[in-house]
Amino acid sequence: MASVKQFQVTFDCADPERVARFWCEVLGYVVPPPPEGFATWGDYDRSLPPERQGAAFACGDPSGVGPRLFFQRVPEGKVVKNRVHLDVRIGTGLVGEERLAALEAECARLVALGAVHVQTLYADGVDESCIPMQDIEGNEFCLD
């Protein structure tokens, strides 16, 4: 039985580059260099047929460990809750007030970038605190 070596996470969105650059800020990801022969991604994008311009964008973990994120333009807007979401692991190894403080600080940073703070779920004796959020196009994710 073969094992999966790599995977990418694909987001449907209205503005792929904008959403990709948001997630670069969230995760510390980077935009890869443009294809050979192009000085910038803008130059590459302008070389495409008009219907494909701005249709996709990607970013990745500079260390090569995390998955590549791919953003593709779709005509429809988001209308229901995601069935899959990302957990951004801010509080790993932290508990109680120390964990909550780390989550709240990251929440404030991401809200300044355009994210939406949905709610704060406080530790209840079984689960630690986490903060459900939405990215700049309404995709759900959690600070965990």
C-alpha cells in the first residue's frame, strides 16, 4: 500500500492572490518565485488569456514541511459552513491562561489583517481554549 508523501490544500475563492497573501501572513508562508522568463507573478499573469488572469495563486511553507496552499477563483460565493477547516496551532503545549493569552494575541494580529473573530471557546475542564475565526473571504479556521 502506497503512502501519501505530499498534499496541497485548495481554497475556492473570489480573489486568489489576496486570499493567498492573507494566508502567507497567517502561517509565515511565502509566494514561490514566478515561472522562468517572468520577473514577477504580475508579468506572468498578464501573459495568460484574459479569462485565466487572476484565476489562481499559490503559496508554501518556506521550510518545505507544510502543505502547499492553492487558491482558485470560482464564480460562486461561499454560502455554507466549510466541511473542512484549518487549525492554526498557536497554543501547542500551552494550557490555561498562558494558552488563552497566546490565542488572543494571535487573534488580534489576524483581525488587523482582515480576519473575523467568530467567538472564543474557553477551556472547560475537558478541552482547552480555542478561537474559531474566518479568513478574509469567510472561510472558517481555528486558532488552537
